[in-house]
Amino acid sequence: MEKREIEDLMEKYGFSLEETHISWVLIGKDVVYKIKKPVNFGFLDYSTLSKRLEFCKKEIELNKRLAQGMYLGLSAVVKTDEGLDIDKAGEVIEYAVRMKKIPQERMMDVLIKHNAVKYEHIDKIAKIVAKFHLKAQTNPYISSFGSIEVNKQNTDENFQQTKDAVGDYITDFEYDAIKRYTNEFYKNSADIFEKRIKEEKIRDCHGDMYSRNICIVSKEEIYIYDCIEFNERFRYSDVASDVAFMLMDLENYSRYDLADAFLKHYIEYARDESLSYILNFYKIYRAYVRGKIAYFQKLKKEANLYFDSAFGYLPDDFKPKLILMCGLTGAGKSNIAGLLSRKINAAVLSSDEIRKELAGMDIYQRDMSAFGEGIYSQKMTNRVYSELSIRAYEAVRNGKNVILDATFLKESQRNKIKDAMKRLGIEPKVVFVDVDDATALKHFEIRKKDKSVSDGRLEIYKKQKKLFEKPKNCINVDAKSTPDDIVRKIVQSLN
């Protein structure tokens, strides 16, 4: 079928349309018709009518496992003397999966956005999924799909299909890091894959288990639908892959609490103790697949987020360092940051420089406004810290070690940076430069003689001192120590 024919059906029946890269979904008052597009992506081939018929039948059969009552049967789109119609006498030109219309406002992704997914829902879903996995078909043929060879075929295909995505959709550094980790995991983890196969954890799974494919009508009426029917290589998998997709999706919405609850309940119901050995591998794989699909659809922002998430699940060894230098003005943070940057090859992002830049000033132009006024107003300070966060995020995903040189008076300012870095899986190291009055005064005297970006001075120092919230769990250094000793201590603490 062509798009214009779909539009004819829409006009005839008053359907609305949802379109994906592989389907047209016609939505009526009570019924939904899903028509497969005549496309061939290699891993998915709907290019002929006979193939689309085969996969429609398969979709209905497979989805009745977790969405009984939602899948109503097979429908035919026919050509009649009066034009196109559905399930009437005439020449069959297309097939469709006929489904009961489910309430869109009860879709799990919608509920998450409205903070309406409850822990009791998560418990119920975990129980359904665990029961499904325990009963799902397995045999030697299905188990063979848990091998390193088949997994590598899937991941190699992903990397090959996203080579042209590098640059706009995923950074060079992220692409190389994820690929390197994946291949190293295969080399070092053969025993884990074998263990999962022996434990019969490779099953005929769902393959696409995430919030957009779950409808929570009520606690007792939950549909998990739209499983993978078009490629058994994506559906015959370790049950950990289904679980990882659900967890990754919840974490993508920053609902780490729901993800933790799902995992806890799933392990309890499924009694899967070795799941943890391979879960992160599949989280990376699942996030990467979602990034790939967004890339196919030319959804740059969505692709960026999913690829960033895949990168975020990598171990720390594959990621750059992010350091927050904090302390009162006059502590000598900028000097220490400069020395440290040369030791660990890091970019320094200075709040003083960004502030002047945002204000349209030369970085050495002085602003002697009182504390909290002028370019040091709270509004401007908020802009500065937001910009610090944005630039740090971009630098890190491009593989650069980063030092943030700022006062970070409040714990909330430090937490905002930490929250922003969660998707990239990077926990910033906080360095607190503890300064006494005499040392600060000495630094201010030196600053008067030298060219400085900072406008900090004694009266500002005194104001900050009253408001400063000392960080916890940080690398604490004494401003009275020599800069070289301070840098040496920081480097040792980072390793």
C-alpha cells in the first residue's frame, strides 16, 4: 500500500493515524488496524504481500501470550468497485492486524510522565514478566541464540548500521567506547554466556518490552504487546535482555526508583540469581538499539539521549573524569585547576569566564558590584551554573576530562551537576579547597597585582563564608599547602 491509499481509508472511516518507520496504525473508535509497510531493512523484511501476511499472523499468535483479549485477529484491505475497504468482498491488496483499542491515557509512558505509575503496578508487571519468562518456550535451537556468536552478530550489525550516525547522533568517542566495551565483554565473559545457556535462560521472549508497549488499564488489566515477530534473532534471547530493556526505559525517564523496584520483584518472582552478571551488557545493547531506531527515524534529540544512555552504562574505565572544584573566593581554586588540568589532560570550565561571556564582557573587565548584584545576581548565577552543566555534559560525551572551576556555594548547585551527569553514568569528584582568612587575604593581595578574571575580594569572601555549604564525601585539600602538593593529593585520590 501507499500513503495516499492509507489516507483514503482514514477519510472513509474517520481513522486517525500513527506512523512508525515500519507500520501505519489506523485508529478507530473501538478498533485499531496495524498495517505493515512494504520495507526491507535487512533485519526486517516486509517487502512482499505474502511476507506481510505471514508476519501479521505471527504477530497475532505471539502477542496473545501477554496481551490476550487485545489482539482480535487478521483483517484484509480489499479493492472494490467503490474503492478500498476492510474485510469486504474484493481483491486483497493488504493485510492488517486487528486490535481492540486501548486507552491511550493509560499507556505506561504517559502514566510515567504524569507520575501515575505506582509501585503496585511495577510489582504486578514484574510478576507477569517473570511468569511469562518461566513458561516461555526454550529448546536447543532457541538456546543457541544466547551464544556469543549470535549476540556479536546483533551488536556488529548495530555498529555497522550506525556508522553514518557518528557525529550528529552519537559522538565518535561514545561510538568507539561502546564498541570497545562490547567486544572486550565477549572476550572476557564466555563463562557468563555459557552459564546463562545451561540455566535455560534463553527463551522465546518479547523482544520489545518497554513502557510504550505496555498499557496499564488497571492493576488487574495490563497489556504488554507489540512483541518482535519479524526476526527470531531479536526475540530468542536471554530473558535478561527483556528485563534490561524495561530497566533502561524506566531509567531513561529518571525513574530509578521504579527500575530498582522492578528488578527486585522480578528476581524474587523469577528466582534468577545470575541475572546481575549480564544485565548491564544488555542495558547497553538495548539503549543502543533504541538510539539506532531513532537514528533511522531521523530523530536527533531522541537518538542522542539513547546513545548517551548506552554510554552511561559503561564501566568507569571507559569514561572521562569530571571534577568539581569548589570553595570560597580567594581559595586559589583557579590556580589549582590550571595545574591539575595539565596533569590529567583536562579542559577547565571557569564560572568566572562563562559569567563574563554571558554578560558580553571581556573576561578581564572588572565588575565591582556588591554581593548578589549586577552580573553576580542570583538570576545570572543560575544561568552560569546551567551553562557550566551544558558545556560539561557536551565535553564529557566527547571524551574530555573536565574540571569545573566555580564556588559552588550550595549543595543544590553541586547536585544539579550530578543529576545532569546521571545519563552519562558519571559521578563527579568534588574537590573542596578549604581556605582560612589569612590565606584568602594573601591571595587577594596577589590578585590585585596580577591580571585576573575573578572579581572576588575580601568583602565577597566574608559574605560567601556565611552562606557556604561544605560538601560531604569530597576530596578535602588545604589552601595553605603548596599548589603542587594539593594537585598531587587530588591526583592520588582520583586513582
